[in-house]
Amino acid sequence: MQRNESPGTGLRYRLTLASGVLECLCFAGVLFGYASLVFVLKEDGYFSQLCVGVPVTNSTITILDCSRQDEQFSLVFTIASFLNNFLHLLNGYLFDRFGTMVTRLLGISLYTTGTLLLAFSSAALSELLFPALSCIAVGGMLLLLTNMQVGNLFAAHRSTIITLYNGAFDSSASVFLVIKVLHEQGISLRSSFLALSFCSIIHLARTFLLMPRTVIPYLLPQDYTYGLDCGRANSYDAGQFDRMSDGVVMSQESSGRDDEQPAAQPETEARDSGKAASFRSCVLSWFFLWHLLWLSMMQLRHYLFIGTLNPMLNRLANNDPDLVSQYTNAFAMTQLCGVLCAPWNGLIMDRHKGKPLAPGATTQEADLHSSSLSLFLTSLQCLLFSVCASVPLLPLQYFTFVLQVLNRSFLYGGNAAFISIAFPACHFGKLYGLVMSMSALVSLLQYPCFTLVKGALGGDPFFVDIALIVLSLLGFIHPVYVFLHCRTVARNREDSVQTDNADCSKLAEANL
């Protein structure tokens, strides 16, 4: 909570936080519950014209081959997940340039368009799934992007709140499970998606009542307000917020206070004379490049798992629809736990808050040191998840589902939190967008991997899974680099202190 805030302001902060969690939990990341939706779409006959009868050798029996139908569903998810990330660069620029209100209005428009397209789709209009899922994916990410800044309202718990929002985003995948259950009770897809469309009224109300017109700064000015009672802080842009934060930090350092510090610069670059590091220098830093590799490898593993879950379960369950439905429901239920798992990562990253810093140390150094443990644990989770996903044992997939949701919660929450820690706030939208956009290009490999498994590998994904396990090992480079960087900075600081003490001793002896 910020200092000297009025009771009304504190209540508004808490309402903004709580309503944002509900918004992300119920709407933002529904795309990643795609496996549940595919089950319903297959029952309703979407792309069923791609299923063909194949005669069994030396028999009069004919089996139905729906591999082309599975490929089409996989392509829908590949395109939607690609656009979901690739357009982040544009989204981040829009957020940094035009602020919260414009970004949210665009996101709400896209989301509503997607739900309406799905509501009025049918087996005869199966191709509507392509624009519908893409609009829902991009619109949902815009809602998440505008909500993550709410962490700036609670400086001491900033990383925890950012990861909480990302966890709620992951848990929203269970919305498609609810739609699946409702469908089994006789409620049509059209009714369910029309209901989601009408919920856009809630998003609009929150945009005008509980969100700022521009951005929420870090650190907050003493007179900052937003929503119905818009104060003059809303007229500042992100660059001004950064310059204001620099002034606050300088005054804090001069007075010995370190309870509230802004996000730090990449590598050893500091803000000089109130000037933040350039966007170009941030992009070319090793922090950004290793972070991009870290995110891209793990995201590809998750996207391929989600996009191919239905055919994988069919293969392991010998095409038993009841068993496939059971495991699909189990997967969707585990997604609900994302909102519970993600804050653990935030607590790891915020664990040093409130503790005194080492002599001469900066908050950036403490934040980065905490983030290295988070990055390492995320990489370790992904390795274990990849190993379990590659074992063709159906009961083991329950444990795979648990690892998957835990790792996704750590991955995306840690991604956003690390960017907010390592780079200037005025570049957050652009850098977050750029890393998501570039990782989207890597995620396109999921479709060739799927076709390779279905074609040349005869449905056996063993060799693709082994390759993904090897790739997941690359994710450990990032936390090791951050840890070594922090250790080098600490050693240089200690050497500098020792040198200064030695100089002072020599000067004192000379005066004697």
C-alpha cells in the first residue's frame, strides 16, 4: 500500500486488484483450455468431412481415420497461439503509446468479435474457428497486459501480484471445461458463447470505473488517482513516470530509505541524470537475449502439448471416448490451480522485500538475485514436465497435467516479472510485446512437429519428445547467467568498498 493514501483510494486499489483477478480468471486465457473445446467441437461435427473410412488389411472391417481432422484442429490452435504472442509487439507499442483505455477497448472489441463468431459457427462453417479463436486469444492477452500494471499500486508485493494475474490467466483455461460440462447437459455452444459476449459490458464498466486512462506509474506520485476521480497523474506518460521515479529514488538514496525502488536497468546500466536506457540497448542486452531463448523453448513445449493433447489421449486410451473425456476433464480441472501456483513464484521473487540491503547494494541487484532462483525452478519444472509427457503411460499423465499447470504459471508470471525488474518501466509494454512476438515465431514449429509425428513417425512422438527434452535444457542458461551476473556485481562492489576503505586509511595516516 502506498504512503499517505486516503481510505477511498485504498479501497479503489483493492477493488481494481480483485476485479482484475476475476477478469483474468474468467476470460483472458480461455484459449489454453482448447482441449476441452475440441472434444465438444468433434461431437458437434466440426471438420468431420475430413474423416475418411479406411479398410483394415485382409478384413471387411472399415475404421474411421480422423487424422486430417486432428491436423485441422491443431492448425486452428497453432494460428491462434501464434497471433496471441506475435501481435504482442504491436500491442505493447499501443499500450506504451496510447495507454490503458485505448488498449482495453481494442481488446474488448476483439474478444467480443471472437465469441460472437464462435456463437454463430457450426459444422458447416467450421472455418470460422480460425478468426474466432484468434480474436479471443489476442483480446484476452490485451486484457492481461493492461491488468499486470496493477502490481504498481502495491510496491512491496509487485512481483507477487504480476504472477497472480498470470496465474489467473492460466486458470481461465478451465472456462472451456465449464462449456464442455454445460454442453453435456444440453446447453449449446451458441448459448455459452453468447453469454461470454454479453460479459463485455462488465469489461467496459471496469475500463471506465476502475482503470486509468494512461498507465499506472511505478513509483506512484502522492496525488495519483484514476477512474471516476481522475487526477492530474493521469495526464503523465510512461516516460514522465520513469523520470518521476528517478527523482524519488535519488531522494530516497540521499535519505537512506530503500523501501520503494523502481525497476532497474539491464546489465550494469544505471539511470544517469534521470534518463532511462534506450529501447535498443535493452533489446541488445544479454538479459533480453537469454530471456527470449528461455521463454521460447518452454513455450514451444507447452503449446505442442496443449495442441496435441486430444490425439495423444485418443492414442493412449485406444480411442475410448469415455476415457478421453475423463482425462480431458482432469486436465481442465488442473488448470484451475494456476491461480494458486503462480503467486508462489511471486513470493520467491519478492522474498527479499523488507530486508535491509547489503552495504552499497541496490534494489536491482536484490531483485535480480531473487529472480535467478525463480528462473532456475521454472527451467527445472519444464524439464520434468517434458520427461513425463514423453512417457506413453496414460495414468502418468495426471502427474504431467500437474507439472504442466505449475510450470506454465511460473513461466508466464516469471516472464512478466523479470521484464519489469530488469528493464525501465517506460519500455515494459514494448519489451514484453517483443519477447512474446519473437517467441511466437518459435512456437510455429508446433505444427510441423505435429505433422511429422502423424506422417513420417507413424503417430509415435517419441523422437520429437526426446528433441524437446534436449531443447528444454537450454533454458538453464538464463538463470545461470543472471546468477553469475549478480555474483560479479557483488564482488565488484565489495572490491570497491575495500579499495575505498584502504584509501581512507592511507589518507588518515598521511594526515597523522
